[in-house]
Amino acid sequence: MDLGIAGRKALVCAASRGLGLGCAVSLAREGCDVVMVARGREALEAAAESIRKTGASATPVAADLTTPEGRQSVLRVCPEPDILVNNCGGPPAGDFRDWTRNDWIRALDASMLAPIALMQATVDGMMARGFGRIVNITSGSVKAPIPQLGLSNGARSGLTGFVAGLARQTVARGVTINNLLPGEVLTDRLRSFMTTLAERAGQSPDGFMAERTKRIPAGRFGTPDEFGAICAFLCSTHASYLTGQNILYDGGTYPGTF
């Protein structure tokens, strides 16, 4: 299927590894000119080079998107994206009794306020040009909260509520905004989280992860490549009637009907 986005400018956040890299790879494969953002310059440049070796376009920009200066540096390189993929590393796990106000502010800055600021900076231009696709990578915890990830549960739910209103205001001008909710996808973050849980349970990480897959109806973890392909479809010309949705990629784990 031709997704109809060849030549479009795509800005992908937290794109040096994991889910963000999966999205960047898929969009580049479809012919987008991809600008990849992450804080770690070395890993980011390596990821961009791996995409360029396929003949696709990838420009790395090392920046901290939680700061105005970081966002400005990215928008100088890509001032008029047609596609925006908001993404960030999630806040740490823990017990809510231990979290300070500063912990909450950091979580909100990364998982809610920075994505909103990037939408604020780009959505009017998208509407003026008559085409735009915004995909926010949130979490399956928006549908089924994870007790140890309260910072993420709260901040990402705030972003979800904001998008629900905005997405209905932009679609008539050709701009869709959707949230893509990963469940357990095999990334470095998942491995780290599972290792922590395994240590608490007195198990080996490999054994714990093998047992964990038995809870997933699909019988396995997801992959960044599959996740990226879904993101690319949401950014396609075929998805112009799809907006304001929270799309789960979790192998059937969420048990609800709605």
C-alpha cells in the first residue's frame, strides 16, 4: 500500500532508539524527510546514519525538548513539519509516597507539556497547508493504569484529555491527532523495567520476562518495527477520517470492550 506521504517532512521525538526509532524508520521507508530528535547525540547520530544507509533521508538534532531552547533549536531545523510524532522516555517507576513536587513537574514537562508545546508551534501551519498528522506516543497505562508508574499514568492521561478536545478542532482543516498506546514492547526501557520487577520478585530477568509473555494473549512482546508501521499508517493519506483516538498496541492485553 502506498501511504501517500513520500516527500513529507516528519519530526520524530525520542528517535534514537526503541519506539521512536521504529517510527522514524517506518516514515523514512515511506519516503518522508525525517528529522530525528533525542538528547543523546552519539546514539542519535548512529540511528540517523543507519537510516541514511538505506538511501532514506534522516537528519539528527540533539536537543532537550522539555526546554524552550531545545524546542526552538529543533524548529529551526524543521520549522514546518507535515508530521509530528511526540514521544519521550517515561518517568521512573516508584511509590507515590516518595515523589516530590519536582518529580511531578519533571514528569509533566516531558510527557504532557512538551508535546503540547510542539503541537502549539506546528498545528496552525499544518492547518494552513491543509495537511498534518500528529501522533502522540503515550502508554497502555492510559487505559489500564500501572501502579508502579503513577507519574506516567498521571502525566500521560493529562495529555490524552487535552488531545481529545484539540483533535476535533483541526480535522476539518486536514490535520488529524491520535494517540498510539504501547503495551509491552521489547525496548531497552521494557527490559530495564522487567529487570527491576524480577529483582524484587527474586527471579532472573529472562525467566521473569518469559513468564510475563504468558499474560499477553498474543504470547509475545511487541516490536518497535510493528509499532512504527502502525504509526506510519496513522500518518498516511488513508487515515484522514481517523482522529482523536487512543489506539492500543498491546497484543490483546487490555481486557475491556471499550
